[in-house]
Amino acid sequence: MVTLLITSVLILGLAAIAIYFWQKPANGEQANELPPATPPRALFAEVDEPAPVPDSAEPQNNGFADNWHNRITEGDLGALTESKDSEVYESLLNAAVSNSSTDAKLLKLASFVATNELPVNRSLVEAMMRSWEQAPDRQTTAKMLHFAALSDDAELYRKAIERALQLWREEKLAGISATELQALFNGEFWLISAAVRSSGNGFVLKRTLSSARRELEGTTHN
């Protein structure tokens, strides 16, 4: 009886041990199992794109240019002062020159530009030269050369000098001596920027000034 009881206990113990070792590998495999792989994403998978941001820097048509042109047409030179830093300034100045049909109007425009220290362009200088040729004297010659220098255009200033020399040779410059003319040439030259004076056209201008100086000094000495 005792032997049977001991045998039964041993059998139950062996069965429990067998069940234990049978379950352990299964649990370990379950514990070490990798998590499910993330589904692959296509190379060109559709994604939600952010809404485009409006370009706040896009220039807006504020109507200033049209307003300035209308005012210039009506003779309001104040539009030049307001637009001096804009891209339309030169076209406005060209329009103002075109509207200056008389010497009085041109002189008013030139005085306005000089007083307000506005940029001078070729059209204004060429108009001043045409007006000056009608009655060249000391005052008009000085103004013409001054505006030619203010244009900061070495070629244009050289042409102004050559034209003044030509009229001086023809004795058409009333009331201005060789010494005064040379002083005008040299004095206005320094209104031209250093960069332009150092350019190729600036070099040609310097040669013209040297030639004019020799000619005018030779006349004075004679």
C-alpha cells in the first residue's frame, strides 16, 4: 500500500515536471517573437501636401506710376520728387522734358531738378544743349556744362566740352574768356563720380580736357 502511494506520488511528480518543460519552450518562443513588420510604404506614396502660402512679397499695382504720369502731363513737377527712387523716374523726366516746349519751361524744369537734387539724364542735358546753342553766353554755358556733369555720363560731358570749344573757336560764346572756359571745364569735371572718371569713357574725357587746356592756354599766352 505504501509502495503504491509512493509510486503514485513519483508518477505525478514526473508528469508535472514533463508538463513544465513542455510548456516552457512554447512560452519562450512566444515571448521572443518579433513584432509584426510595418507595411512597406511605396516610393511615391501619396502624402498630404501643405497648402501653398500666399506670396505676400508680390508687388501690387498701387496706381502710383499712372498717377505720376498724369501729373507730369499736367505740369506737376512734384511727381518727379516723389518718384526719384522708383523705376519710372527716368520715363517721367523724359516726359517732363518733352512737355517743356519753351526755353522758359525747360529752365523751370532744370531749376526744379537742381534745387531738389534729382537725377539728371541724357534727355534733359541734350535739351539744355539745344536751348544753350540758341543764345550761348557765360551764364547759359555754365548751366549747360553743369547739367552735363550732373548726368554722370563721361561721354555726354565730353560732347558738351567739344561743342563749347567749337562755338568758342567760332567766336560765338559771348562774354566768356579762354581762362573762364577752361575753369568751367575743369571745375564741373569733378562733379562726375570717381568710378565714371576712371572708366574707359572717363579716360577719353581726360584726354579731351588736356587737349582743351592746351588750346585755351595757348590762346591766352598768344
